[in-house]
Amino acid sequence: MRSIRVLAAAIAAAALSGCADGPVVPSSEAIAPPTGPLASHSSSASVEYQVHMQNYGWEAWVGNGQVAGHPGEGLRLEAFALNWYSGAFNGGPFEPCWDGVCPEPPRVCYQAHVQDYGWQAPVCGNGQYVGTTGQARRMEAVAIWLEGDTDEGICYEVYVQTYGWQGLSCNGQVAGTTGQGLRLEAIAVHTY
């Protein structure tokens, strides 16, 4: 129950801090990873993602908490692409129109901190990618958030060179490191 309260408090703090509008340089406040029932929580939203890895190129799409990348193999994650599907707008329980007014569905945004470049501009919408390909540059950190009117959320974990798996980050918080020259080696993304 404690981890659910911690996650709920973090989500509320993110909403109040304007995370939904997309940080240009995201927050790095840590959130305890969920345990117990929340760790296996199922959402009507879903996510799929893929990574571009050193020596491998673009890998197959994975989703909903699966690991993308090669943790512990000493290879850099170079780029990341993501597709997020809102349960509310993709067959979920939400009726999106009211009195003929239909809001835009929420969308996913994300950005990466890349070797020699720093924070790249955020990209929003499915199928975009952050990072680089063909330049042999490591991604060092990532932030992912949802824009629009939604009570759904997105959390992610990264495997960082030297440190291993980091704690869970949610809704625009930084996952990874900046200014330390450490590569991301893998990522897993969860929805709730």
C-alpha cells in the first residue's frame, strides 16, 4: 500500500508541476518503484517501443514493461521510438465527445539527453524517435510524458552503465544521468 501512495503522490506532484505540458529539461526527483499489486497493475492503455543499439541497429518492438536493449553487455542505446495507445481513446471506457465537442486525444511526448548534444528537443506523437542513428552517440537519459486531458500515466526504468537498473521514473522525470558520460543500455516502459 505504501508504494501505491508514493506513486499516487508522485503523479499528483507531476500534474501540479506542469509535467503534462512537457519539460524541456525534466525533473530528476526519484520515485520508489511499485511493489505488490501495483507492480503487476494492468492499464487499458498500452505502449510499444523499440531501441537502436550499438552493433545491432533497430531492434524488434516490445511493449508493456518488457526490456528493450542489452543490459549489462556494455553496448550503448543510441535511439528510442515509442507508440502509446490511450485506453480512453482506443476502445477504453471513456466517451470522448460531449455536446458535439470532441477533444484531441492525449499524446505521448519524449526527449533524450545525447552524448555531445545534451537535451534534444522533445518529440510528440507515435512513431517519432529521439537520439541518433549512424553517429555512434550514446543516449544518457530520457524523459517521457503524456500531453492532453488524461488520467492515465507512463513510467519507465533504464539500465545505466556502472549503476545498473535505476528506480522507476514517471511522467516527465529524468531516467538516467546527465553530465557523467554514462550510456543507457536498456529501457522498460509501463502504463497505468
